[in-house]
Amino acid sequence: MADGHQHAAAVAFDAIGDAYERAFAGSAAHRASLARLLGVLAPHSRILDVGSGTGRPTADTLAAAGHEVLGVDVSPVMVELASRRVPAASFRQADIRGIPVEEEGFDAVCVYFSLLQMSREEQRSVVTRLAGALRPGGHLVLATVPLDVEDVGAVFMGQEVRVTSFGPEAFRALATGAGLVVEDEDDSVFTPAHPGAVPEPHLFLHCRRKTVRPGH
């Protein structure tokens, strides 16, 4: 099942390509989230960007501020675009569910809208693993479309996708259950700049890893 989801996500985002960047470039909430993260990071922090897309704005903004950024994306087309557009960062084509993540290897992890094509069990597992990839006190930013839906068919930017998400309270619980403290959040509504797009609710959680994680 995971392989099918991986294939579907890669196919969809290979087809969408740089149209995704254009559609979401106007998100003031995303840029405000990045500005908040930059405000709490130590100089030359090591950051993992999960679902890095074209590399903009996330990897580009963080790398331009002098941080060491590794982007991971399941779409080879997105990785190729990001590598060309953000040469100051590094990018790898991989499924975050299936690759080793260095324990306590990062000062921050960004997960902007990259969980939506995973099952709820996979989302919980990934967030828990990413929390473990943070150094104690490290920062994890989670963003999603906070709807209570599970394996629902949808058309996203002309591509058929299967979407799973959590409502706001359940999404906060996903973060706290992974040993994270939610320090700030932002709710907004954004309409992508793409034909036929409709307003989307967006939820950004700024979290911090506890010094001692559950079970440790």
C-alpha cells in the first residue's frame, strides 16, 4: 500500500512541477512561518525540509540565511527543479517513510503540507521519527490542510490524488503525542493561484522537541 501511495504522489507532483511554486507563491502565512523559524534558529543550523518541492520558498529562504538545508522529496522532477533553483541547499529524491533519519541530527525540521498523501498511521509514524531527528530543544514546523478526511479522492491542480488529514485538535495531538510542545500556531485561508482553485484552510504549528522524549 505504501508503494502505491509513493507512486501516486511522485506521479502527481512530477506532473505538477513548477506550477506548484507559482500557485502557492502568494502564501503570506507560509512566509510568516519561515520568518518565525528564522527568528529562533541559531546561526548555521542544520535543517531537514520534508517534501521540499521546487525548493522555494522554504529551502531557498533558509539557505539564504546561512543555514545548512537538506531537502527530501518523492518526486524526481521536483528534486531536479530544486537542485537548479536553490544550489545553496542539497536535495535528495526519496520517500521519507522509507529512509533512515539521523537521530538528533538536525536543529530544525520543516514539514509543509507533505503529509497529506500518507495514511494517518504513516503520518503519526513519520512525525514521531522526525521528532527523534531533532536535537533536544530543536524546532519542528508542521503545516497541513486541517480537515477530518481519510483516503478521500480529490483533484489537485489537475491531478487525481488521495488525501488524508486530521482536524485541528487531532493534528495538535499528533504533534504532542510525538513528544513535541506546540509553541505557536497560525490558522489562515489561502486560495492558490491556479484555475479552478478554491480557498483552503491552512494550519501551521511551530513545535519544539522536549529535552526528554516519551519512553526515554
